[in-house]
Amino acid sequence: MGESPRPKAAAAAYAAAIAAAAFAAYALTLGAPAFYDDEVFIQGNLVFSLPLDRFLAAVFSRDYFIFTGERTYQPLITLFHYLTHASPAAYRLAGIALHALNAALLFLLARRLLRDDGKALLAGLLFALFPPCTEAVAISSFKGHPAALSCILASLLAWDNVLDTGANGPLRLFWGIAAQAFFLVGLLCKETALAIPALTLAWPRSTREKLLGAIAFSPAALLYLGLRFLFLTPIPPPEGLVGPGRATVLSFGWYLAKLIWPHPLCLERSLPGGWAWPNWAYAALGIGFIAAVTALRRRPKALFPMAWVLAGILPMIHLIPFANYSPVADRYLYLPAAGFCLLLAGSAVKRPWLFILALIWGVSTLRRGAAYLDREALIRQTAACAPDNPRAQAMLGGFYVDRARDYRRGLECFERAFSLDPGFRTRLDDPGLIHLEGSPYILGMLKLKLGDAVSAERLLDEGIRKGPTAALKLMRGDARAALGKEASALRDFEEASSLAPSWFLPELKSGLLRLRRGDKKGALERLERAQALDPGGIRLQETLAQAYQDLGRPAEAGRLWRAAAEREPGRSELWARLAESLRERGEEAAARAAYARAAQAAEDALERLRRSEAAQTQLLREMEAFSLDLRKKAGKQ
């Protein structure tokens, strides 16, 4: 098809401006902490702590899904997160860079389609600033979407070069290899790259060239499908699969509506029940879109963006059942948004209006990026915009429990989540164990934290009757210990240990309870087992050291106190405990040295506190002076 006649230097300047707009729109997210799925699947993912050779052997094996827990095949994204998981700023920066690249590549594709650099500029700019892209750009767990789109755009541009190059030239071979390579890389990032063969059929070329494109990309697509469904070991499908039917009709219309009016943005979503407003509008919008695609079948330049939107939406509307508490999601708009921006840029809408729209979208994207800096506000907004979504309510409950330590409000949120779906379960990352739990465990734990051990025991009894797990047994042991049922609590701890032999926490709790009951020998045996299961746990080291100290074994206590103090040298109490154990053993010189280290640590902590107070006092003085100056200028003094 060839490029727009505008000089390449001007095109490069336009592409750079579009990329710069994308970076500016998302720059605020670089300072945000890891959040949402990134906390669990990137920062909290234990597979990323494996040695590189073991990690690569597992990722590129038949057991990818079992090893990673992913539901889609994206080994290159998994490898990227292995390399960057410790740095949220690094993987966020990569997400912004990918999005900026995609906006620039879309501009280049639009030049070929629209033959007008002004319209192509608008296509790239609109996509760079499209607000729902924020979720796929800022949350790295969804990086497969922008990575796949990069490969789709690069592959389409390379394939168009194949069609424009001489039939026997080496350049044609080069671009053909490049197109296939981009396609294969895209497939290893996200299955949405499978849209490429469909898009070549819609690309405004002759029928022969369209068929040639579809045929050229088919072998790689078939190879991928064989790898995905025949070679890789599947995992059991999750509960709550949503299949074709009402969800298909409504989600199709919902995605179209959000392309047109992308507000409000939300991390979790729910579709209204029944067929009242706005569901009938979603259905009507879907029917109207299909009718428009049919009517435009003889206008290839108008049809291509519509086909792009359709190809981007179809995988997300439950034609193939998938499980998610959000039947629709902002991130799934990433691929269709590129087609929609092409459609807008090539439409009859006057350019000034489209530039105004881009500005409005840019402001909205900036505001959304700023929201990621305030975790509490973002979680509250999510729960408010998805009141019927149990995961949204559980997110808010988790914030109150983990961050605010407001167990009563957390309990209210989780009770609301379980009322929406009694079978809802959430992932918990306890020390030494990752597990999924439902209402008996979550509500029982919160009741116990609120001091209602009777209700906690009743809830946990109910959960154990349905199916005993180590976590349920351990929590019931805590409840029974709080009620004074120490013998029953010990049995629960022992049973929890037998259900999860590699988990140190049951042994630790059993040891502490035995120590309280005066069973020093049994307590020490359990505490030593716990340390063997978790040798790096500093709090466990402290507990075991104190047990040795209480049992009159200062040598063992001193060894553990020293190890703990050297790991956290700023904690004066650890050095003081070490000094006590050394003095008890008659090592007076070493004890004095340890006391000196304790005193130095305490003085350092006090100095930090003084500096903090001085900084706060200085800031207060500056604010008072500023306020006084403003009052003077306002004539109020």
C-alpha cells in the first residue's frame, strides 16, 4: 500500500511527539507501589526466587501452567517479570515504553491506511491517551496485552512491506521473515496475537493478497495452537466459568459502549442483572455494530478499523468460557482501542474536535495515573463502582485488615463479599504457606481478632466439617487457645502440621503453647522443628532464643541472639539480649561489647527520631510563615 507522501523526517517527528505524549500521560504511575495483581503474581511470586536455570527449565516445559499458575500461555512475559520483579519502577517503565511504541506504530500503520499524516497523527495520539489503557499499562501483570499489540503492529507493517516489495527481491524475504518473527514473539507474549491472520484478511488489499496473508500466517498459528492445547499440560478449569449466552451479548455491547464513553474507570466490574437498562442498550449497540460491519464490507478502508475492533473484542466475550469475578475488564479494551482510534481518525469528525477529545482523554488518563499513588482511594473507588462484585468488596476488606488494622470494617466488607457469592475464596499469603480460603476461615479469623473467639470457633468448625485444611485447623487452634481449651488447641496444631508437614507455623504455635503450659522439653522440640522448616525467619530465631534462655541454655540462646542482631543491627533490644546471655555464661568482656552495640543502636534510633521531629518543626514554622504572609496579602492583618 505504501506510505503517505509526507517526508519521512516529518513522520519521525510525529511518531516521537506521540510517544512523548504517552510517556507524559503515564509518568505519574512510575512512583506508585506494586498494587493489585502485581502484589501477588509478581512481587509475591515464589517462582521468581528460583535459580535462573531451574526457572527457565520450568517455564519452557510442558508444565508451564502448573509451574506459574497462569491461565494463558505467555512465557516471555513470565521471563520478563523474573528479571524485573524486585523493581516496580522498572516494569512500569517498560509498560509505558511499550505503550508509547504502540502509539507510534499505530501512527505508522494509519499513514498507510489513511494516506493522511494529520489523520494518522490523531490515530496515534488518541490511542496514546485513551484512558482505559491505564490498567494494561500501569499493572504489569497485564503486560501481555501491550506486548502482543507491539508484535501485531510490527508484523502488519512488515507484511505490508512484503506486498510492496519486488516479487523476487531479497528485501521481500527479509520483511517476510520479520513479519513471521514478530508474529511468533507476539504469540509467546499473549494469545491475542492470533488476531494477525484475521487482520490480514481485512487489510485493504486485493483478494489475492488478503488470502496470501492469511495463508502465510496460518502455519505459525497452527503450531501455536498445537503447542497450547496438545503439548502443554492443562490444569483443571476453575470454578465459576462463564460461557456463551447472555454474558456474550452484554459484554460485547459493554466493550463497545466503553470505547465510545470510557468512564468511569474501574479495576473490577460487574454487569447488571436482568434485561433492564442499560443491558438492552448494550444488546442494541452490539446488533448495530454488526450491521455496520456488514454494510461496510465493500469499503475496505472503513471496514478494516471495524474488523480490528471486532477481532479485539471477540476473545473477551466468553465465546470460550473463562472464570473471572469481573465478566468485563478495562484491560481487555487495549487491543480493540487501537482499531477504534483508527476508526475515529478516519471518520468525518472534524480534526479540532478530535484534538479536543484527545486532550480530554489525556486529562482523564493523568488523573487515573495519579489515583494509583493513593492505594486506599483507588480501592475505595473500585468497591464503589463495582458494588456487586465480591472481589472488589474483598479488596477493600483486605485493605482494612492488612493496612489499616481496622478489623471491624474489614469484617463488614468480607461479609458483604460472601453475601454476594457464598462460594467466594481469596488468596492468602501466610508466612510459609499460600492458600485459598472462603468464608469460614476469613470470617473466623476476623472474629478472633475482634475478640469473639466463640463465634470464631463455630465458623471454623463449620469449615472443617466441609473439608479440613491446615489453615483451618491452625486458626481453630488459635481460637481454642483463646478460650482456654489448650489441650484441644494442641491437637489442632498437631493436625495442621500433619496436613502441611513443610509449614513451620503449626510447630511454632505448638511450641509456644507448650512453653506456656510448662512443657519445656516438648516446647523446645517443636520450636527446633519450626526453625528447621524456616531457618531464615528472624522472629522465629528470637522466639527460640528466648526459649533456650528460659531453659537455662545460654550458649544456644546467644548463638541465635547474635545471628538475629547481625541481621538487624539497628535493633538495640537484640544486642541487649545477646549481652545478657553472654554475661550469664561469664563472658564479661563480650557482654560489655554487646551492651555497647545496644547503646549505640539506641542512640542512633533516638537521633533519627530527633531529626524527624526537627524536620517536622521546621516544616510547621514554614507553613505558619506562609499562612501569615497570605493573610497579610489578603489584608486580614
